[in-house]
Amino acid sequence: MSQMIQLDAHAEMILDEYREHVSQFAEMSVTIKNRLNEILSSAGIVVASVESRVKSESSLAGKLELKGAKYKSLADITDIVGLRVITFYLDDVDKVASVLERHFQVDWENSIDKRKIHELDSFGYLSLHYVCSTDDFPYRFEIQMRTLLQHAWANMNHDTGYKSGVEIPREYVRTMNRLAGMLELADDEFSRIRASLTDYRRRMQALVASGNLDDVPLDGDTFRSYLNLDPFELLNRRIASVNQAEIHEVPLMPYLAVFKGLGCKTLGDINRLIKEYSDAAYQIACYQISLTDLDIIASSVAPQDICIAYILKSGGGKAGIRRLFDELNGPSEGHEIIASMLLEQAKDLPFMNQ
């Protein structure tokens, strides 16, 4: 401990109590951090990190030197064990708080919402602080909740200002305050964008469910919703019936890039391909498996053969088929051979002569 710190007998008594229980505080820190991670995971809340620490003896001594008279005992100091939940988004702070309220006893009198501060330079300090307790430990602990940008700014501001021990010139303070405003705006915008995207996904899911597929642009979210409707199920069952085969489900998201490459811009475009080329795809599949004893087919057979049928019928030829397999499986010289075989096999199929 620094020789500069002067403590009275009462403060020394509190410090002795701290020394006696420091191992218990370390246990608390780890236990509560693990519990926090479990609670947040169960609630489906993804956060940037959960941190914990035990106040050091020197830090406590400094606090007691300044404010020792206000504490009757160590139990009155609520931040010996401190935890911090760092979220990605502003609105997740309130979600985290709501979850904590259900799992810990919150000391509302000593908790503080610093987000209600409105000073120009307050951005890095806009944390929500809960003083909490559990039946497991006799001492209270503090949980701070703030966003990743708020956390980054608080650390930078602390390093450039507080730690330097030098009063910062006014021009630099002004610049830092401007940067704080930019970060606060960014925090707001990230949350607004996420809310807008969530609303967009809901609207697109509703359009998909309603069948208004021509109004739904083709992207990752909408294609995933479309796949939930099992649009290739009917053709897969038709193909499987040739050999009474079992259908093995495989991921179909790789076909998003394929359908985009074929010029599809909406889910309605894919739906039209399915309607127009299902018979041709069935002919291709029959040619390939009818003379085999294959008893398991992948659920990707239907979209793959629909794409092959479209490429062949629209004049894409061998090069188009090779591009299809390169897109799905990565470039390979073997795809040239497969494309040649498929082109040769398809010459005698009815759809090619219609």
C-alpha cells in the first residue's frame, strides 16, 4: 500500500475485514460472472462480453481515505466485487437489466441509471449500474451495463485524461466531446438499423407466408423464409418415388447464389422456375437414377436439376452447367466432365425437343 495513504482506525478495521474475506470475494467474482453468462445465454441475449473484478486493496484504501467515514462496515461498500456487461446495442442494455431483475435482488436505493445524465461530455459514462445481492453471498456486488462504444470511449477517455495526471487543454476537450457526440450518434444509429432490419424481416416473412412472392426481393433472409415453405418438397418426393428412396435433408442456402446467378430477383422468379422446369428436372433425375438401386437422395436433387434444366433449355450449355457446380462445390476440373456427361444425356430427353 502506498505510504501516501493515511487511514484512521475505523478505515483500518474495514480494510482488515477486506483482507480476511478477499478469497471469498474472488470466489464471488467468478461464480457471479459464470451465472451471468448462463442467464444471458438462456435469455437469448448476445453480448460483447461479461467482465468481473475484485477491487484491489490499494484501490479500497484510497476510497476509504476519501470516504471512509460514510461506511459502517465493509458490507456498506457495494462495489468490492464488480461486474460489467458490455452489449452491442443500446436497447440490449434494458434487456439485460430486465433479466438481472428476475435473477438477483436489486438494491434500488443504491443503483443508478447514469444514462439520464445529459452533459455534453457524458457519453462514456452512460452506464446503468445495479447494486445486487444473492442468497449465496453476504456481500452486495455491482453490475454495470453499457454498450461496446460507450465502453471503448470510457477507456480511451480514462487513458488520455484521468491517467495522464495533466489537465487537458480546452481545444482537446472540445475535440474529444465532438468525438463523443459522434459515437453516441453511432450507438443510436446501430440500434435504429437493427430495429429497421427486424421490421423488414417480419414484413418479408409475412409476404412469403401470404404467397405474394413477386413482392419479395431475393436475399438471404427471404430465401431462408422461402425454404421454410419446402418449395422443392413436391418434386423431391416425385423423384424419390422412382426408386422408393428416402430423402436426406441437406442445407439449401448455397442455392441462393445460384438462383441469383440465373437472374432471379424475387422469390416469385424462383417459384416460376419451379413451375416451369419441374417436369424437365424430373426427366433428368429419372434418367440418372432409374437404372440404379439408389435408395437415398439428397433434398438438393430438386433445385439442382431445376437449375440444370433451365441452363440447358436456355442455351447455357456445358459452360453454364460447369458454372453451376463450381458455384455449389467450388471450382474443379471434374465439373467439366460432369457437364459434358449431362449435356450428352439430356439430348434425348423430351423437354429438350419441345
